[in-house]
Amino acid sequence: MSEISTKPYMLRAIYEWCTDSGYTPYLAVKVDSATTVPMEYVKKGEIVLNISYGATSGLKMDNDAIHFHARFGGVSREIYIPVNNVMAIYANENGQGMAFEPLLGAAPAPAPAPKAEEPAPPSLSAVPSGPALAPAPASRSEDDNGPDDGGDGGAPKGGRPTLTRIK
């Protein structure tokens, strides 16, 4: 019997902590062929999504994937993110959360040995390491409740949040 990953449980726990604390949970995601996101918002193969209750509809976080509907530019879109593609989950207001190594193309069962032509795993470039590198939400109209809409009209007071990586 293979061991069950703790990652989906940690994602749900950080999401619950964010919502209970009044923070806005954000996901940093590595985009590949297994993800369903609006490609016009993908930058450098990554996307940052607001997954708060007010920005999503029908949010479901199970052990294999996160899926929900969200509005982008006023248009409702279906979003599907394999848990393996999640690079980080954090509170937008203070950057507290958790970072992960994305396991692109990995199945829940043990994956086969990597081929020689496959590149090394990507770095966590979407994870903020300082105020200048925090992900910037895509611009939105006032009536848009899209995943990058933090609800406060911009960055929180005191500058942009940072994600502290704890090992």
C-alpha cells in the first residue's frame, strides 16, 4: 500500500486557517497540460489565484485536485488544478502559508523513473521571497469577483505580503 500524501490535507488546513482568520487564501500554481485555467492570465508558466469564498463558486479541494468556478474579466470560467501543481497556499494579507515543490505530471501512485530528456523540477519562482517579488494580482473591474480580486482594491497596508518558507 502506498503512502497517502499530506499535501492536500495541508492545503485544506491552510485554506481553513486563512478563512477563519479573516485572510484571503491565494494559490500559486505551476500551469501545465493537466491544469484548466485562463491562459491569458498565466505568466511564465504560473498563475496566482484568489480562492476565497467570495471569489469562487463550488470550491472543492479533494486529495487529487482543486476545482471551482471563478470570474475572469466578468466571464465565469471552470478552474481545475491538480494538487501536484500547487506551489504555495498563503494569506494575501500577510504572506503566511506553505510552499511546496510542484510534482508536474506525477500520478497519485508512484511515478516511473524520470527520463534523461526531462528538465529538472522547476523552482518556486512564484512564491514571494521579498516585498519586490510578491505576486501581483491581475487588474480587474469593480464588478469582477475573479480569483485575483483581494477585495481591498490593492495591496494591503504596509506594503506587499511575503511568504515565509519554513522547512
